[in-house]
Amino acid sequence: MFKSVINIFTFLAMLCLLSACAEFKEAGRSIGHTTRNVTTDIGHGSRDTVQAIGRGTKRVVKSITQDPEQ
């Protein structure tokens, strides 16, 4: 009798651990995808900012070199 209670308890514990493992996996996936999306957005924002600064700098340099009288 005591052995069957231990077997049932062990089975229930394994079942609970299995569902907890799936929840940890889903949480890890969610964190990983969110991190990927945030870093992608930061990278694209940085790229766009650098490109805008580069275009502005080109315009300024071009306007300075084209108008030497002023």
C-alpha cells in the first residue's frame, strides 16, 4: 500500500514538473523573441539616424563648397 502511494506521488510530481518545464520553455521563447525584436528596432533606428546625419553632412559640405563667395 505504501509503495503504491509513493508511485502515485512520484507520477504526480513528474507530471507537474513536465508542465512547469513547458511553461519555462514558453517563457524563454517569449523573452528571446522580445529581445530579438527590441535589438532589431534599436539597430534600425541607429542605422536610420546615422544615414540622416550623413545626408545632412553631405548637404552642408556641398553647400559650403558650391558658394565660395559668401
